[in-house]
Amino acid sequence: MGPTSKSEFNTYVEVICRIYGGSETSGGRTDKRNTTVGGHENSRHRWQRNASAKDVVFDTSEGFEEAAIAAAKCGLKVVVYPDRLQLHLASRGRWVPA
């Protein structure tokens, strides 16, 4: 099913990072920052879209695949960028900001 709140989503991502050795590199962005980094105009990283997506990178391949599998099992949308050891993790649903 996946996380049902922003707090639960943030917890899932933090736990995955801690267990598998990832570092969160992008979460909530302003519109200006999103444009600067080349983000899509409808990016779910943006605060205006409830910041319901985060990027996680790994220093080595150790734990990378396992983290992707664990995130999917938690109900997160996972986009894998193996060339840069990065996972894009997003909530599958929407929630009302707290």
C-alpha cells in the first residue's frame, strides 16, 4: 500500500537510507531550485507538490539493489539510476499537507 502521510513517507526513506547506506540528496525544493537543477515543472520534489519524492544516492554499489527492492516492498515508486547509484523514491499516493 505504501505510506499514507508525509511523515510516514519520510520515515520509510530515512530507514532505507540507514539500513542500506544511502544519503538523501533531494527532497523539498523551491520552484527556483527545481528550475536550477533541471527538475520537471511538475516535479514531486517541489514543496508546492507536497515534496512527495526524494533522491537517494549510494557511495558504492553495496546495498544499492537491496535498497531499491526494500523501497518497492514498502509501496514506494522507485526509479533506478544505476550509472550514478541513485534511487528516485516517491509516494504512490497523495496526501493533504499537515
